[in-house]
Amino acid sequence: MKKTINLLLLLVFTAVLSAEAKGEYGFKMLTIDTGAAIAALGGTGAFSTQDAFAPLSNPSASLLNQGKTISVTQNYWIFDTSLTSIGYVSSTGNKAMGIYLRQLDYGKFQERDDSGELIGEFHPIDLVMTLNVSYRIKPDHYLGADVSALYEKIDNASSLGGAISIGYVYFTPLRGIKVAAALKHLGYTSTMNEENIKLPVNGELSLIKDWEFEICNIAAEIKAMQNIDDEQVKAVIGLNSVLYDRLSLRLAYRLNYDAEDFSAGLGFRFRNFQLDYAYIPFDFEIEDVHIIGLSYHF
């Protein structure tokens, strides 16, 4: 098992750093945090929130919350784009399965000819359907995978593809400390206008620490990320606190991001329902992002 763990951690970084391909990068919606709770925490928090979309952040995360959850999220992204998502996950603690459908709507764009004359408009969209499966392979070792079908359309050109993401979490002997890793968005797409479309492959490594108090639970996570199309390693520090199992307060700070620094959010749970909100400000006069999510646990 030790050899398997070391090999998995090695793959997360070396496969991404050494990958080379020709063409243009597409399907950027895969890099957008889907759930409101996860987005408020800057992409951390997969192991400390009860969001059905947590397995999209790390495919092994669905095992930590037993029961069934359905979540719907409306993500008002930058430049008038909108990401609408619905997800469902069922977990026994030893195995879990989830299914997700996401649509990124870019809005309508004007189409002009070489002289600049308006000749019409087009409506780009991205669609992703994802199936998640995860298993408790040892008492302290969880492993999961996301398999996605992809569709992207820009004007009259389109591309189809498939991708897989692998996630792993290890519960260390140290109290309340977990180590997680993921290798995400490996796959293949068809050409668009005779150009190869490359997926935004990235590797992630996280260190998570939990504290339990009488009135609240606190989880802190430090995540390092390396994207295939970015030479610089990025990092996020996220802090999630839950008061009386009802009110969640979330804050994150990003390192080495061009236009993002911090994000924040909150969540409120009443019986089986949970309402989440995330706020992500951007620099350079880019519109701020607001995300609203509703979950039902049963």
C-alpha cells in the first residue's frame, strides 16, 4: 500500500509537469468551482462541506458524508456567463456514486465579416455530464474517480470529448489531519476547426486539519495546484467553520493568481435543507462573481 500511495502522489505532479501536446486549450468550465461551498473556499473544502459537488473537487470526497444529497447551483460568472449545475450523490461510507450535469452559457455574441459588418450572432455553450464512483479501499485510504462526457460549441464549430479525474485521501495517524491528492481532466477531445483541443489537466495536493469544539467545528486546508497550461504553481488556503451544525462561515485566500485574491461565503442549514452563498471578487475591473446553491440531504 505504501508503494501505491507514493506512486499516486508522484503521478499527480510529474504527469502534469512533463505533459506536452499540440493545439488549443478548451473546456475551461472544468476549472470553475461548481458548488457554492467549494467556491467560497477557493476550491478547498471538499472534505469539510456537505455539498453534492464535492467529488468534482476531489473524486474521493463523496465517501465522507453518508446518505444522499442533491444540490443545484447557479453560478453568475464573469463577463455575463452563467454556469448552471445539478448534482446527486449517494454514499454508504464504504462506497459512493454521484452524477452531475453542468452547462456553461456564454451568452450571445455578435458575428461580423472581415469588413466589420454585422452578419448575425452566435451562442457558445459547454456541456459536461459526470459520473463519480469512489471506494474505501482501506480503513484510512479512500479512492475515487470522475468520468465525464464533454461537449463544446462555438458558432458552427463543436467538439466532443471524454475525461477522467482520480482522487485520493489518506487519514494520517495524526489526529484530525488528512492528506489528499488528485489528478484531473485527463482525456481526449475531437478537433474544432481542424485544431486539437487540449483539456486543462492539473494536479493537486492538499493538507487538511480538523478541530472539533463544543459549539463549532473548524477545518483548514492548504492546497497546491499545478496546471498544464501554467508554469506557476498556485495555492489556496481555505478555512471553514460550522457553528451549532447550522451556520457555516467560509474564507479563502489564493496565492499566485492573476486576478483573484480572497473569496468568502456562508451557509445555513435548516432540517434537511442547506442554502449556500459564495462571493468572489476580481481585480482589474472584472465583475465580481456570485454563486448560490441549494442542497437537500436525505
